[in-house]
Amino acid sequence: MTYVIDLPLPVQARIEEEARKAGVSAAELLADVVRRNFGMTVDSEEQKQLNAPSIALLNSWLAEAEKPRTAAETEEAEEDMKELMRSLNASRRLTGERLHFPDITEKA
């Protein structure tokens, strides 16, 4: 069933903003709000449809992760990981707390 609702522009803008943040269309966001507020559940087929975009995204990430890396990509990923560990250590070093990654030295 389809409903057409005239909403004030500020409400429309808020709906669009929240839908964008959630990564869904405005229609999907509103349908979810109605379902939750009326205590309705979705059947398994509808749930599969709702989950399909998320599953597709996860599958694309898995496919990307399974691709072989070049030596340069591997080196870049390792440096990114070291930089992350340095960042996580930085605030702990300032406060004198135990470092999560004591073997990682600060960048010179």
C-alpha cells in the first residue's frame, strides 16, 4: 500500500538527513519507523530484502580482501597499521599508562 503525505520542508529535510546517515532511502527509513512504532514485525522474506544491501556490501568487502596485494600495497597497509598503533599509544604515553603496543616506536 502506498500513502502520499505532505510534510513541511523542515521535516522533509530532517527525514532525508536521517536516511542519508542511515544509508537508506527516505521511504525505507519511514517504513522502519512505522513498523517500530506500531510494533509490527517483518516476515523472513521481507527481512531478506531489507538485509540485501548490507549483505552485498559485506560480500564486496570480502571479495576485496581476498584479492592478492602487490608488495607496495602490503607495505602501505603495514605502515597504516603501525601508524594506527602509534596513535593508540600516543595518549597513553602522555598519561603514563601502559602502552597497548610497546614494541611500536614513535615516528622520528
